[in-house]
Amino acid sequence: MSFTADLFEPADAAERIPLAAQAVLLRGFALPQAEQLLRDIARLHAQTPPRCMQVPGGKTMSVGISNAGAAGWTSDTRGYRYTATDPASGNPWPALPESWKVLAQSAAQAAGFAGYEPDVCLINEYPMGARMGLHQDRDERDLQAPIVSVSLGMSATFQFGGLRRSDPVQRVLLHHGDVVVWGGADRLRYHGVLAVRGEPHPQTGARRLNLTFRKAL
């Protein structure tokens, strides 16, 4: 039977909500850094604007994606992969800000993953109505190291399923500053985001931003 967490409300930064054995929601964990994160995103987007990439089947994603770090996640009709340079410009991806790495490490530590060393960060931009279908993150070499996902801007419903696409799905409402961490035995769980709806956020307008940290190389 699926567990639905749609009714969770924003809580204190210290609130830790287990989603599975090695998956946790940290309510408001990134709020102290949120304004600086948004300034950093604007700076990085000026260098490498987000774009809606093609997937192997030929469709175009509704979410705009950019990257920071030693490599960047890209997709086209040839498949999903990490590249050292931005295929659109041929330039290296912007460096991962040290403060971002510290935030990701702190969240991972709070979720029970010590010694986390993320080397890439996807910067996802969800305009009103954009969504991310259920998927696994499996393009990385280390499939035990956690994913650290930081939500900014508009609230959105995060879907967190099982190790099979057909498994029951939890639905968790994520707010500005929330962080979800999953790894270890739960690293390959299917997850996604329902279409972003609702009131624009005072700091981001009609969009949700998401930072997804990974150890990819």
C-alpha cells in the first residue's frame, strides 16, 4: 500500500522525515542559504543558460537543465551521459561553488551519509506546468553514493517510488529550502516531480528550481 505525504506542511529546519531506510526529507534544511543559492544560480545561468534537452525517443523535456561541476548531465537522441563540456557551446561547465558542495555534504551527513564527495550538480528549472517523469538516476559510476536534491522557489509534489517502476509511490509536497537525500539501498528508487502548479514564489516567480548533487565520476 502506498504512503501519501501530501499533507506535510513546512516545518522547522531540524525536522527529519524518513521516506525509506536510507532516504530522508530534511524540512527547510537549505533555507539559511537559499538567497545566496538563488544569486549563484543566476550567475551560473548567465554563463550556461538552462535548456530543454531531447530524450532518446526524440521528445523534448519540459524542464530546463544546466550543470555545474567536473561534468554535466546531458541528453539527446543518442542517450543519457555526462560530458566534460557543454555540447551547446563546447565550453567546460561552470565550477561547482564550494558553498554548494558544503551544503550537499552537510545534508548528506544529516541523512546518515558521511564522507560524501559530490562532483556534479544539475540545475533544473521548472516553469509552470513542467514535470519530471518517474526515472532512476543510474548514469553515475557510484550507485551507492547519495543523491542530494535541494528545492527552491515554487512548491512541488515529489514522487518517490520503489526499485521497480510499477512499485507504489509516495507523494511528498516539497517547499522552498527543503532537501531530500537518498542513497545506499534506496539509491535506485524511481522518483519524479508532478507538474508544477500553484502560486508563484516571491523570490523565483512562476518557477521551481532544483539543485541535484551527485557523485558521478
